Amino acid sequence: MAQKRLMQELQPLQKEKWVNIETDDTNLFHWRLGLWVVNPDSVWHGAYLKAEMRFPKEYPYQPPTFKFLTRNICHANVYSDGNLCISILHKPGEDEQSGELANERWNVLHGVESVLRSVLLLLDDPEINSPANVDASVLYRDRRSEYNARAKEIVAKSQKDIPEGSRMPTPSELAPVPQKPVDDDADFWNMTDEEEDFGGSDSDEDMDDFDEDDEDEDDVKDHK
């Protein structure tokens, strides 16, 4: 089941422009990723962050792991070895010790895309009350300008890892595909026989009413 679920998630993600995914044909449980930070308001904007995800045999009933391969990321929730501390990757169920609610943790409705989007959100909104990197959390809280400068340094270094032929997507490339406008005329000519019969029933009634009105008018003329 795990492999089937991973294939179902992998195929649409490979079409996304904000993430690059590499998999080993012999091991679908290990993915290598490149994440673009495309939010123009983010201090990490323009970063190309390398990472890896590993999936247990019990996936999706148990969560994957996520680890940054881009080195020395200065962030409150990134350990020195690149592992990430984020609620969505914690095992299902409530944890009284951490105070996390069950709906904040992993469940089978989550998937790779929801994890990746949560990671990108966490970059800009770190959880500094339970940090994996205390120094980074203090820097973010007390010396924000210095923190931002560190982040910009990492952004610049990360861009050296951009694969050849790859580039950050533009906002227009990330925008939803506009829906095709409804062509009323085309819909009319493409109506099924059943739809025509259904539509015709009302008009037939109208014509009957119209004929009755004509008969009434003729009767009036005859009496005159």
C-alpha cells in the first residue's frame, strides 16, 4: 500500500515548478528534494533548499522524516544535522508532554505536498517556544536584522546548488490555471436528446397556453 500511495503522490508533484524531486527506481521510500522559496515577502525568498524525505513501510499510517541537506540553515526548528522539528511529522495522537493536539500532528490525510507546504510556512513563522536551535530562536526574537542577514547569506549559498537548466518559477507560472469560460451556444448545440426533451416540455406547455389564448380570442370575435 505504501508504494502505491507514494506513486500517487509523486506523479502530480513532479509537475509542480516549486519543487524538484528525485527518486531511486529501486527505493521509492527515499526522495531527494529541491525546494524553491517563492514567497516574495519571505526573508528566504530565492532560496533553493536541498532536502530528503524517508518514508516508513507503514506510510501513510506513520509519518515520513524530513531533513535539510543544505548546510547550516539558521532556523529555530532546524537541528544542526538538518533534521526538522515540525508538528505535522510527529506520530499520530495527542502528546500531553508537548501540548500538541492530535489535529496538529500526522494523520493519514496528510501527504508529501502538505508536509512541504508546512515546511515553507515554518521557515517564515518559526516556533521559538520549543526550539531545536536555541541560538537561532534567540537571534530571531531579539536581533531580527542580524537573523535576516544570516538568512540572506544562506539564500545566496543555496543558489549554487540550483541544477543546470532549472530556475525559480515566476508568479504567473504558479498561478492557478484559469477556467475555460462556458460557451452557451456550444452547450446549446451539444445538448443531448434527453436534455432537449426535458427543455422542450416547458416550451410545449407554453405553446399549449398560447393556443388556448388564440382560441379564446377567436371565440370573442365570433360573438361579436
